[in-house]
Amino acid sequence: MAHTFATDVLVAGAGPVGLTAAAELRRRGVSCRIVDRLPARLPFAKAVGIQPRTLEVWDRMGLARAAMEAAVPMRGQYLYINGAEKARTDLSVPPEVPYGFAALPQYETERILDEHLGRFGTAVERGTELVSFSQDAHGVTCRLRTPSGAEEEVRTRFLMGCDGAHSIVRKGLGLTFEGGAFAEEYMLADVRVDWDLPPGYALRAMHTDGAGAVDDVLVCIPLPGRGRYRMSMMVPPELSTAGRTEAASDGVAHGLQTGRGPELADIQAVLDRLSPKPTTAFGIRWTSVFRISHRIVDRYGDGRVFVAGDAAHIHPPTGAQGMNTGIQDAWNLAWKIALAVEDGAAHPGLLASYDAERRPVGEEVVGRTVRHAVEGMENDPDDPATLMLREAQLLVGYRGSPIVDPAGEGRGPRPGDRAPDCEGLTERIAGYPMRLYDVLREREHVLLLYGAGAGPGLDRIVQTARDSSGGRLEVCVVLAPEPDAQADADAGIEADATLLPAYVDSRGEFARLYAAGEPTAFVIRPDGYLGARFSPPDPQALAAHLAAVFATGGD
């Protein structure tokens, strides 16, 4: 039976998650439409914090520079309780991590992603709403309502629901969304203040009652612009939206609420109570009332339809985990759908790995942010270094995934772990040392061969890589800093009459960070995670691993 598809993928929702999904699909040559029911981007700084891992994602996408130029660095946080400074946390990452923490208002994040998507000839279809859908073994039939009110039927191979906490896609799939809501409501405001708090530092100021319970709170996150912050604080009774929220219709009380927003006097009253120094608020851009729920779906997709971001998980904004987690949902799913769209390219079980990999991440984030919201991040039992890496989302991993090799034992990153960056890779033409992420940028699946020299063993592993991936696995060589290594790099490494890219680990950083003391093969996925590690390189083991990802992988 013939099936005609109007597009390969329909993305519902054009927030940061949907824009990431659409941009990654288009970057890989997949046809895509992205629709959003709103007529324009909202001017709200809802999500603000940008984690180092998200900047690594944006590096691979080609928009890290634009994001950094629009953002401000996040250097740390001051904690005040009852007017007294209790702690100062400095946000830092290990020197091999290429990016630090940043603050960028959501409207700027969406602008940057939207412009990036436009480079691929795709624009968001504003004012267009997904009304319903049905799927079969071959595709998804979607019904859209256009700005004119007319309805359009679109046939697509896959549907991605990035349509937020009240997701039509989630409801259409019949997914459960278990969890609860916090009784407290919060005011959000984008304002300026005239204090002299050090630039780049957030402020968390609390008041506790006689029993030690928190009864008043102020959180200020720096934004681009002199003295500008996104502030959140408890809602006074006269601004409460309880019992009259939009969320009541579907039982999900989460996000910006309708009704009268806070005014400058409401913000100033909280600053008068909690600011560690006298200050005046001015230059207000927007305000709203915000409610928080914590929920997660029972599965991240069904058949050809998937959910990502707030459509799959919602939780307190503690640690700026929400948008960052959703962006990584979209990135994980996009490269898998792009492979599945190619006829005969993906293993039939590849798309199922999206739920297997990302739902445990969502569960952990929901649980952790709820604990931090109730108990405070300062009471987290992890040591400070581990806590910092986890909040930076550098510890997110997929060990145990059906498409990565068993983690096994040993030092260094294991299959399923993030592939760390490193410095000091020299190449025969470049007059400067490169980072590993420079080598990986604009590549998809990569086989890194450490310590491999020319010869029949290299020929076999390279041929296996090509045959078992249908030519989709690129091969690069990293040479140990030995006397003949630079000569090999200068000449290139030849296998099967093909010159392989070769880099010298001139500072030994690759060997140290990857714990590679002997010839080793590393498979690095498009999302920057290790799929497999073989020491010594083993063609049969490589073919078996690739068979879980590519349809051409063999037995």
C-alpha cells in the first residue's frame, strides 16, 4: 500500500524543546514542520539558567557562540536567612569542561533557536494548533487548525509532542501524568534593582519562623542588562489564582497563570522584607503568577508518536533543570528519528531507546528538584563537587541502555557516559592545538581509534566500521605523543587506500581523561555519549554493537 507523506516529522510546540528538535532534524536533512498555537513568541523569562551540558549541545548544533554573546555568566549564589549571609556558592566546573554556567532569558533562547532553524529554510507556523492525531503502522495523520480557523490534515512519518504541560500529544496518547502540585504560588518578575550585589551572582533570601520553617522567600537570577534580574517570590493572598486557573480543566496546575499580575509595589514590598541591602525596584518588563507541579509520564512515546520536555515531565525550577532537560530530550530523540527516516538505516529497536534512556533521567530530575524545593539544595547529601557536576547535567548518562555496550569495569568513561572534552590535539595543517569537541563538531557517529597505527588490524576495524554502519560511522585516529606519532599525523593514516584524519594527543589529556593506556576504540554517538569502548579494538565486538543501532549492522 502506498503512503504519501507531507513531511517526515511534525513537531508540535515551538518553545526551546520543539525548536531544538526541529533544528536538529533539519540539520540532518529531515523534512519537518513545526507548529505552535501562539501567534508570536512570549516575552517572558520563564526559564533562565543554561547548564554547561546544554552549551555543549549547542556547540554541536552550531549556535553556542550566539548563545554566549546574548547570555551573562552565572558565577554563583548568595544565601541569606533572616537577613544574615549564610553561604556563598561559587559555580565552577573542571578545567576540561569547555563551558560554564550562564543565564539567558527564555525569549532570547527561543530567538536564537528560531533564527538557527531559519537557516535550514524552516519557519515556525505560528497560530497553528494540533487538534488531534491518529497513527498506524506506517505513519501519523494529524489534524491542524490554522490561523484562519480552517482545518488541515497532514500525513507524517513521526509526531513529536513538545507542546508543554497541557500537551495535546500526551493526552492523545493516553499517557498517565502522575504526581502532584505544590500549594504555594509564586510571583515572577523581570525587573531592575539598584543594589551592588556582585555581577553574575544569584540571590536566595529566606525568612524562617520560630520553628525554623521557611515562611517567606526571594530568589533573584541575573539577566543580561545592568541590575536586571528574574525574581520569584511568594504570592500575597490578594494575587492568588488558586481555584481559578486554566490548569483546572486538565488537573495540571503548572506554569504562568491568568489573572492580575503583580505590580511594582508588590515586588518592592518583598524586597523591603527580604533584600539583604536596601534597594529600589524599577524598569519592570513583565510579571506573572506561577504555579508548580511535579509530574512525569509513564512512557515517553508510543509507536510513531513521542513527547519531550514539559509534555513529559514537569517539576520545580530548582537548579534550572527543566528547559535544559527538555532540550536534551529533543536532541536524544532527533538523531534517532533522523536515522529511522532513512529507509533501512536504523535498527527496529532504536527509537525504543529514547524512553529507555530519557525517562530515567526525567524521573531523577523530578525527584531531585522536589527534594531541593522542600529541603533546600544546601542540604543535599552529595559532596560539593559531585553536586556541581550533577546540577551542570554533566553526570547524565545511559549505562544499561539497550543501544550501548555493557559498562563493564575499569577506569575512565564507560559506554553510556558523556564523552569528555580535552585539549591539546594537534593536526598536520592547523597551527594551533584543538579540543576534542572541535574534532567531533559537525560529525554524527564517530569511531575514535586511540593509539592505532597503520596495518592490517587498522584496515579490518575501519572496514567493519563502514560495513556495519552503512558508511555512516566516521573514523578518526588519536595518536599517543610518541616520537613517531607526529610523523604519522603529518602523513595521515592510510587504510584501504583512504586517508584517515589523525591527531596527536600532544599533552596526554585524551589518554588521561579517557584512561586509555593501550590501543582502544571508542564509539561516540551523535549526542556526544559513548556507545562502546573496546580495548584492544575488536572488529567483531564493534559489528555487534553497531547492529543494535543500524539496520545494516549484521548479526
